[in-house]
Amino acid sequence: MPFEDRVKQALAKIYAHHSWTTVQKRWLDRLAKQLVHEVVLDKNFVNHCFSDAGGAKKLNHLLSDQLDSILEQMSEALWAPKTA
């Protein structure tokens, strides 16, 4: 499966876990778009990609202090073994 499709599936799982606001969804979409071009997803990645918007600290605040959980869920969804 292409990596971009993995990112889309991971984002869909994140969306399903919570009732996100429009602003939060916009940030999750931005995060996913950047992720298509990267392999490592962590706070350093977020700080680098979104430094002009406040980095990980700001994104964590906008996502109701759930950034760590989202990064973990996204990584798990991206690299989950395929089921038969």
C-alpha cells in the first residue's frame, strides 16, 4: 500500500476517536500532509514543520493536550501489520 494511503487511513482512525472542531481538523490535516513527506513522526517533526505557527506546544494546546496521543495513534496506524 502506498505510504500516502497509509497516512489517509491513519488520519481517518484519528478522526474516529474524537469529535474534533473545525480548527482541530484543519491542524490534523496539515499534520497528515506533512507526514506524507516524512517517516518519523514526533514532537521534533512538529516543531520543525510548524515552527511559524507555535510548534508542538501550540498544536498540543489546540488539540486539547492530545498531541502525544495523536502522534502515537498515527504511528501505530501507519505501521500496523496488515490483516488477512
